Amino acid sequence: MYPIYYGLAIIASVAALIGTIIIARQVTRPENTSSPEDDAKQLKNAGSDTGSIPLLTTIYAITFVITAILMWIFIF
């Protein structure tokens, strides 16, 4: 039964790592050069773009919950 728990912990950790790498690549991707008018339009629409912080928070929250459950199983 313990190999299943270890497998779940490894899968959750790998999923969090892959999600973080994907988000980091999107954030560090160079922006295209654009005109000042395009920049102004992007800034006006920036309020609707929530960014990657909520996605990272969700990934790490899920990983934390799974880790806490596994720790509870192993310790108690």
C-alpha cells in the first residue's frame, strides 16, 4: 500500500514542477515589439488578465493538500 502513496506523492510533485516550468516559460517569453498605441490598448485590457499567479497558487495548494494527507496517513 505504501508504494501507492509514494507514487501519488511523486506524481503530484512532478505535476507541480511541470506546471511551474510551463508558466515560467510563458512569463519569460520575450514580448513582441509594438507601437505605442498597441501598448496603450494592452494596458487598458490588462485589468481583465489575471496572470499566472492564481494558477501557480492553485497548483501549489493542491500539492500541499496532497502532501498533508500523505503525511497524516504516514504519521497518524
